[in-house]
Amino acid sequence: MVSAGAPGTAAAPPRARWRVSPVVAVLWALGMLVVVAWAAPFVWMVSTSLKQPGDIMTPTIEWLPRRVTSENYAKVFAQPVLRWLVNSLIVATTATALSLISGAMAGYAFARLQFPGRGVLFFLVLATLMIPSEMTIVPLFIGFLRADLVNNYAAFILPSVASVFSVYLFRQFFLSLPRELEDAARVDGAGRFRTFFSIALPLARPAVIAAAILLFTTNWNAFLWPLLVAFTEEMKTLPVGMATFAPGVGGQTQLQSFGPAMAAMTILTIPSLLVFLVLQRYFIEGVISVGIKG
Amino acid sequence: MGFGTYVSFTEWGVMGDPQWVGLENFRRALADPFVPKVWGNTLKYGLIVVPATTLTALAFALFVNQRWWGATLARTVFYAPNVVAVTVIGLVWVWLLDTRFGLINQYLGAAGVPNVPWLTNPAWVLFGIALASIWWDAGFSMVIFLAGLQDIPKELREAAQVDGASKFQVLRHIVLPLLRPALSLVATLLIIGTLRVFSQIYVMTNGGPANASASVIMYIYRIGFREFELGYAAALSLMLFATILVVTAVEMRMLRVQRW
């Protein structure tokens, strides 16, 4: 209490921070209320998934299930969910790995190599960033159909291998990297590939992490393309397969099916949410680096 | 792209080869009553979603950027829906927006508001879908605003405060004007996102009721992949792409003007 100075003096002691004006308190409380509301759909989803069919539609809100049941999860696993999960894992990891490698190599080439037409080529690459994937999906689908590349893993993976986003991210990163280290390696007799794999790529770890996370979530959550090229039940990816639990809006069936639907959604959400919570700093930094510089 | 442009001048039902029909597909689009309908839906949806998401995201960014307890927690929670698959967004919100037993209407009912037929009434369905999209998307825009906020030099705010500006004045006259680049980026991304809106609608209403929520891409999807008229679908795609190009070009021009 020694330094309880007059309120508002510039040189107020650290204690002054604890004095909260009512406006700030109200703003803070409002914000926190929104935080709770924002998290509520997740809680409600999990809670519904654990309820017995009779307890789901209640005239009053019941946040906690009266009787916990795993019946809804059993219904979900009656479908080939594990198969869908394996499909999703194979597709998302392969596509992410391939687009990381191709992105890193192409980005490196754009940042370091001198070749004729580099500027034009890079502009073309960037221009495709402006074209939303839905635009190219009809011609792409036709092409894949003609090449008989449907209903197999290659059909899922190939379109996402050449990721412009990944090329761009790596180019920007390599441009900011000092050349001297690579020059030293060259002087010591390392070729282009050696220099790239043993010097440049290890230095690009932050870019690799950011790109890997963003690419993986994109691939994991991809919906329209897998919906088009998966012709049979066992070739569906997890998001597409889980969509079959969608209850028809306004239909009578929906009264029965929200339990299994929410169980399916819980299963689908947990992996991405876990990855996000563990790596959230990289997530947000990744978005900043793409969102602002892109 | 080039192939798509070519196909848009043809009639092609997947089987067999495309037949050259010239501008027929484009003439058909102009006469098709569904084309103004789906463009109108998309526009209405954009008029709801773009301002609402921008304001929500801006408020979130300002809230999270404070040094008070819970800011990091709030940032995590606000961003979390963005990492979740669109199927989840759609399904969970179908349940939340259920007219009789949905959480939203139950709470509104407790506040004395009669049940809103969020997804079953043509007049409400776009609002219902917009709610889900805001929940899904606001976190991403928030991060762009956050990056913008962190680019504002501290000295500027401090100088203003020393000069006796209130917190609100600092926000109004310093922070918001300097956030303009972030604002245009967010707006551009949201407008483009609106023009290509599809998956939420596909999962939540499949375009219904009475086509009131059918977006442009939804229609292209139906024409191309349900009725297998790939030529016509490609023509519709080309028109959408041209629109997106124009929007992007206008936005970039505006951004450049602002820099002067």
C-alpha cells in the first residue's frame, strides 16, 4: 500500500493494472460469454452423441445426458467407418507429403535458380491461386474420367499434389534465407540436389511445419472432390462417408438420427481438434504468413 | 482451364464426344430461370455473411488482442471451428437450428421469441446457413485482423494516449484506419468465399426448401454431376469464374488506391 498513488498517474505502480474500470469489466464479461457460446456447439455435439434416443429431443435443455449410452457409436461403427478412416489417412498423408516435396522443390527453384521465363511462370502459378478449385472441377473431373482415374487413391491424391499455396510459401521462405550457407556448400563441391536436401531443406523447418499443418487439414477435410470421385462405399473418405448420417431436413427420420449423426461428427472432429490444440501456435502463425503475404 | 472453356461451347453428356454447339450453352444460361434465382440466393447470402463475419471477426480480434485473462483461451476457442470438417459444421448446425428441439430455438424460446423455422422456411434458410458459416469462418478472418493489429506500431497508440485520447478515440482514429489493408483482405476473401459457397449448403439443406438456398456452385453441381450436362455446367462455371476475376480485380484496384 506504499505506492497507492493518485489514480491515473502515468507512473502508476503495477498495482494499478488491477484496478478495472466498469466498462472494461463489462466488455470482458461479454467477450467471455461469447467464448462460452462459441464452444457450446462442440459440447452439445458430444453431449447429444452420448444420449439415448428418447432423451435427445427434450422440451427443456439438458446439457448432460441423463443416461449415458454408447449405442449411437455402435450404430456409426456398423458402417465401414474404419475403412473410411484408413482411406482418409492414406489420402491425406500421401497428398500432404507429395505436395510438401513438390512445393519445397518448386519454391526453391523459383527462389534460387535463374532460368528463362521464371517471372512469367511464377506469375502463372500465382494466377491459378485466384481460380477457386470449384471452377476447375468440371474440366478436372472430365479429364480424370477419361483417364479412368476415378474411384481409386490416385484420383483422390493427384489433384492436390501441385499445391500453389505450398510453392508460394516455400518460395517466400527461401527468398528470406541467406544465400551464403548454400554457396559454401557449392564451393565444397555439393551439387544442386545435395545443397537443397542437406542445407536448404533442413533450414526450412518452420515453413515445412506451417505448410504441413495447413495442407493436412485441407486434405483431411476435403469434401467436394472426394464426393465426386468416390463411386463406391468402401472408397469414401471419412468426411464424405460421415455425411451419409445427415438427417434429411424436416424429415421424420431426423428425429431418430441425431444421436448417431452427432456420434459420427464427434469421431470426425476429435483428430483435427486434437492436432489443432497441440500445434495451435503453428496454425495461427501459418495463417498469418499466408493470409497477409498471400 | 482451356479445356473447360472448350467444353462450355459443346453439348456433352459424358458418354461419347462433345458436340460443338457454339454459344448455345450461354444462350441457354440467359434464358434459364434458375440462373437469376441461384445468383440472387448467392448475393443475398453474401449480403448477410460478409458484413456479419467481418464485424464478428473484428470484434474477436480486438478482444483477443487485449492483455487480459483468458485472451489466449478465447483465441483458441474462436479459431477452433475452422479446423473442423465442413460435414461437422453442417450437421451440428442442422441439429442446433432444429425448429422444435434445436438449442438455438430453445434458448430463444426461453427469452420469449417464438420458434424460428431456420432451415425449413425459404425466408429464413439463408440466415440459418449464414449462422453456421459465421461460426465456422470468423476465426480465420480474426487471425488476419490480429496480424494487422500487431503490425500497428505501439508508439502510435501510446503517443495518442499521452495526448489525452480516450481508448475509444484511439480505436476510432488510429487502429481502425490502419487496419484497412487487413479489412480489404478479409472482405475480398469473404466475397470470393461467398461466390463459391457450396459444402455447407450441400450438407445442411441440399439447396432447399424450394431452392431457396441453392447457390451458384450448387446449381453447377446439379447440372454437371446429377444431370451430367457437362457442357452447360462448364459454361456456368466460366461465368462464375469471370465474376470472381472481376471482383478480385476491382478489390485489387481499390486496395492500390487506398495506398496512395
